[in-house]
Amino acid sequence: MGKEFLEITSLDALIKVAEEAKVVIRMDPIIIIPLYGLTFFLDLRKMNEGEVKEIFIKLRDKIVLVNRIVMEDSLSDLIKKVV
């Protein structure tokens, strides 16, 4: 069964949701905000440069940059693959 992802398209909506979240995940060009079992996202390519700067300034204490996603069945499998 698929999972629903809720797209946010305005800076104001993003800030409102992100203020409630403990962490904001940045995996360029997407910002992902898990909140109360929902997953919100924003495509940074749809924002202008000023809005992107404002996002990074306002949320700098919450943003975690993720470089890649790795899918494995267990932690030991992940360690074998990464190390």
C-alpha cells in the first residue's frame, strides 16, 4: 500500500508546518517534514531564490541534510553495504 505525501507550495504554509515539527529533512531539491503521521514536502525548484534563503534562515536549527537513502533489511546489512 502506498503512502500519501502532502505537497506544500507556499512559504507561509511550510513555515507553519515546520514550526510544529521536531526535524525538517533536506534532500535537495526537496524539503520533507514529518508531522503527526503525515509527511509534507516542498520542491525547492518551485521557489524563488529569496524564498529558499528565507527557508534556510528560519529553519536552520531544524534542517537535517540527507545525502542519500539506503534500503536494507537490517542494520548489519546496512553496515556491510556502507563499510
